[in-house]
Amino acid sequence: MSRKYNFYAGPAVLPREVMEKAQSELLDLNGIGLSILEISHRSKDFDAIIQGAEAKIRSLMGISDDYAVLFLQGGASLQFAMVPMNFLNGGTADYVHTGAWAKAAIKEAGLFGKVHLAGSSEDKGFSYIPRELELSPGAAYVHITSNETIGGIQWQEYPDTGDVPLVADMSSDIMCREIDVNDFDLIYAGAQKNIGPAGVTVVILRRDILERAAEGITTMLKYRTHVDKGSMHNTPPCFAVYMVKLMMDWVEAQGGVAAVERMNRSKAALLYDTIDTDDFYRGTARREDRSLMNVTFRMASEELEALFVKEATAAGLMGLKGHRSVGGCRASIYNSMTMEGVEVLADFMRSFRKQHG
């Protein structure tokens, strides 16, 4: 069976070698005669997996012992609520509104306290990252969405929030480039873009921020529960964590996050150069805020865009239709998307332009 190229926004493409490794071990993990799908989460075999996944994430991202690394469930959508539930305490939090996912986080935070919009790009259809932020005095934290998959915009430099904790939803760009984790107090990311399959969420939080946490929170939604129990308060998503471990092995084999970043910048540059050749394709994001992960563009008409998606699909280029809320086209080129796949897409775009331009 020939593999097609997966440009869907998520769940996203996984490296073939990672899936083949999982396939080879599915019925017999490490020669124990049992599958990862059925072993006890309290067994030494799974303990080695979850500890190994954490250790690799720490090594690849340069995370010190000042931070806890958690494997939770519920996706980033649950984190939209857990963050304010734990840290808002009826006060005010600053949120930067950059698109649909920031909006979802803002909505949840409003259930637990006041939300102050420190910045917004709504005035131009979320096509840029706001540069000037109006931070409120005494804010509980500042929340940003590092990369907006729908608008195709990404923070190139993170805001300096001083003594106010900085919280980031990095679901769609974690490990796409090198960052200094010490600039953040809490990072969360659904795994299904860059670090594994759907089903597990990685949370990286500074341990001393727990001193600010509210009391009286239900056990499962309290960060301290999972920090104290090492993500093992209840049964974790074992298979998803196993896949994260394999993905971290893969990132390491590529040369680490720095090497992955170089490849990501090359892939994005190829597509943006293809778009910028003339006005047949029109990028939707401000150039200095363009995402490395989600390349968004429009064409002269919706009919032409529909034809582009149809012909691309027939050519084995899957998932290029833009989000239903904004239309257009979108190529998601997460860490696991190969340069070959991007080159095939660029060739198709040039051919389509020549035929229909």
C-alpha cells in the first residue's frame, strides 16, 4: 500500500519508522509476551516507558528539576479550564487573543474569574501576533497561544511578563524549534501535532507555581495531585505515552530539537517561497508572524480553492482544505512531515498554478 502525504492539522502525520516500531512491538513488548495495550500501568515495564519519555523530553527541551513534566488526559481543551481553576483564584488573568484556540481558552477562564484582553488581532482577522500588550497590574498569569493552527500565525518572540507567570498553549508547535523553558511557568500541549498520537497531553510547570494554586479543587483537576503522584494517580493513557517515548527517540535520532528546527524552517521556506512567487496564491498571515507549522493561503475564488483541494487529494496530498470557519487552504507541516512531502506539495502547487493561472 502506498502511503499518502498527511497535511491535516491534527491528528497529524507520524514518522513511518515510529509506527513500524510500534507495529513490531504491538503483540510483544520487549519480549515480555504482552502488548503495551494490556500491561499494567504499575508494572516495571510501563514504569520504564513513562520515566523514559519524561527523561527524553527533559533532555531534548533542557528542562531542569525546577519543573514537573506531566502526562495528562483531556487534551489542551481541558487545560483551558485547569489553568484558571488552579491559578485564577477569582482574580484577573491576562489573555492574548490570537484566534480560535485563544478564544476557547478565554471562554473557560471567564468561568473562574476575570479575563483582561492584553492584546488581540481580531481587528484583522487574526492574521498577526499583537506586538504591544497591555498587561494588567496584579494579574494571576498571562496566557498566550504559541501557534494558531487556523490563522497560521506563530509567536516569533515571547512576551516578557516580568514577575507575572507566563502560561503557553504550545499544542501545535511544541518542539518545532528551540525555546528556553525557563521563560515560562506553565506549558501545555496536546500530543497529536508534534509529539505523539491523540490521547495524552504534556504539561510542563514550574514547581513553585503550585504555591499559588487554589484550594478546594476536585482531585483529578488539581495539578498538585499529578505532580505528587508522577502522573500516576490513576491509569494514564499507556499507549499514547509509549508513542511519545518512541517519538522522543525519533527526535533525538534526528539530532535533537535544533536539527528538527532547521528542517522545519527549510520546509516552511519552500512553501512560502512557492506562495510568494506571484499573486496566484495569497498567504493569509502577516509575513513576520507566519507559522512554521501551518501554512495558510487563499486563491482567487472558493471554486478554485475547491478544485485545488480536489486535485491535490487525487494526487495523494491529503488534508489541504482550510478550517471550515475561515475557508481557504492550509498545509500543516509538523515535525514528522518529510521534506519529500513538502517538495511534492510545492511541485503540485507550481503545476496547478501553471494550469489554472
